[in-house]
Amino acid sequence: MQVTTAPCGDASAPVKPTTPLISFLERLQSAALATLGPDGFDPKLYVDLPLKTDLAAAEEAFARLPRPGGVIPVSDLDRFLGAYFGEAGSDLVHTEPEDFVAEPEGFLPKVENPKVRAWALEVHSLWKNLTRRVSDEVRRRPERHTLLPLPGPVVVPGSRFREVYYWDSYWTISNSSDIATTSIIPVDLNAFIYKMELDIAFFAKLIGDNSTSEKFLAASEARQAAIKSIFWNSEMEQWLDYWLINLCKDGTMVEKVLKSLQSSGLLHVAGIATSLSNTGQQWDFPNGWAPLQHMIVEGLANSGSKEAKSVAEDIAIRWIRTNYAAYMKTGAMHEKYDVEACGKIGGGGEYKPQTGFGWSNGVVLAFLEEFGWPHDREIDCQ
């Protein structure tokens, strides 16, 4: 791998790691966009393609493709992809998880309703469908793959998300754990945001938007100072997450937060919306995402307030119902849901809605573990 380095905090030259294969796939990606147009184009597909041949042969064949009007015809692009690349995602192959148990001992003891219990076991069984291992070919010819040769099996989110992601893995692993995410200021998240601020400053400057560049450069400098002062532990010589345990037990603050949430316009019949802006993008209204439901519910439930815990359970019930209804209609768990209607699947964004789905499975099981489901409570949309 070739890496271009930049001085710390220098917004004029962000770090940009490259490999010959990735550089070529980026060119292929751009050519495919010109050929297919935005409606028929999924940018992720092209960086997931494994080579069938050496890179040099593929590059030579790509250079020879006809380009009338500067655009490769669809038929020629399809033939090229079929001849020189394997199927996207084929470098991860399905494997059975060795420790999978169809109904683990002590599984969801508070779920009394038989319909809900049967569904929860189906959701639990989806981990088998989502388990993968790196193919032997990746280890034999790593230069032909963008996938890193991981040592053991992994659980993937599903659909186009063919590889393992650390943020999905959190909810996959901890679907029945009690981890106080809302009590922590995480160092890794702030490091990512710091890099994002530097990148925005760089690109804004590149296009002549000096005002935006200066704004995000100043934000990155403030964040860098905060990271040094808050996260650095001189005794351990490490940057560590910062815990806010005492803050979470502040009854007055909990009351204010709860009141703010209830009057925010974010809480709907099928869960909490990501924002109030209906932009057509997937991280905006009316979409609700499992991780956000879980973090808010967990924070309210662990706040020490009976009222907040009651609201947390109500949100969890709404979310469980919409997941159940959508599953009964489609036979799948989904990446996101429309919080305006029970059982409605989310949409918008740069790709088609995905199924699988790692964090949705994990959050539903975590909610059922925490709150259960009484025998006489209806699971169907109300």
C-alpha cells in the first residue's frame, strides 16, 4: 500500500491510502457511472469486485474498450466485468457458526407470548444466514482483492453490505448486553469526526469556499485540543473513553431531556425519526434506524427515572411491533424503517433498501431481552 502522509492538523493535504487495485477500481467506478448514469449505478459494487486475472491484464483490456463519445457501451462494460472480475462479495463465503444454538439456554425469559417468541427465534436463526469466512483465494492472491484476509468467521449486516463493519458488530455482539453507550464520550467517534472536519476543510478550500474551510478547520483544532485534554490518560499513556456516569443519574437533567424528546417531533407511531428534515436522504425523516432507537431507549431505561424507563419501554414496543409487521409482510428484517407507519420499510438515499440485517436483528433481540413481551400483549400493529 502506498500512503501519502500529511502534517498533523494540516487541512491542505489529507492522508489518502491507496493500492494499485483500488486506484484501478476507482477508474472503473467512474467509467461505470458515465455508462449507467446515477439511477442504475451502485458505487459500492465496483470496489467489491475481486479480480479473476492479474491486474495488468485487466487494465490493458479496460484501456482497449471502445468509448464512442467518451462513454463505454453497456454491453462492452458487462462483457469486461464478466471476463475479468468475479461476483462482488464472492471473496467472503457462507459458513455455519460453530457455536450456534437454535434456542440457547435462558433465551429471552421475559418473552411469554408464543407468537413473539417464535418470531424472535426466527430472528435469532438469521445469524446463521449472515455468517461468512474469507475465501482461501483471498489468502492465496491478496493483491486481487480489496477485502482484508480476516483470521476467523464474521457476521455481516446483509445484502450489499457484504463485509464486516465495526458499528454493526456492536449490535450483533451485544444484542442482549447492558452496555452504557449513552454514558460515554467515545474517543474513536471523536477521532473520526476530527478527520471528517479536516477533510471538509480541505475540499472546501479546494473549491474556493474559504469560509466553510476556515469554519471546519477551526472546529478540527478545537476538537483536537479537547481530545488531548479529555481523553488522554497520562498514567496509561493512552486515549480512553470518557465516562459520564454521574451526569446520567442527575434527575433534573433526565426530566429536561425526557421533556425535550417528547416535544421534539421526533417520536412517532413506529419509533424515533432520525431528524425532522425530509430531504429524501436515508439518514433523515421519516426513517428510523435500529442503533438510534437502542441508544436512546438504553439511556432512558438506565437513567434512574421511572417515567423515563416507562417511555423507553413504550419506544421499544413501537419498534418491536414495526419490525414484526414488516417481517410478516416481507419475510426479512430491514436496515431501516419508516417511523410514520407501523410495518413500513424505510427508503431514500443512494441505494435500494437492504435486508438482513445485523443491527436490526440485534436491537430487536436486545429490546425483548430487556422488556420482554407479556402473554396478553398484542404484537400486531395497533
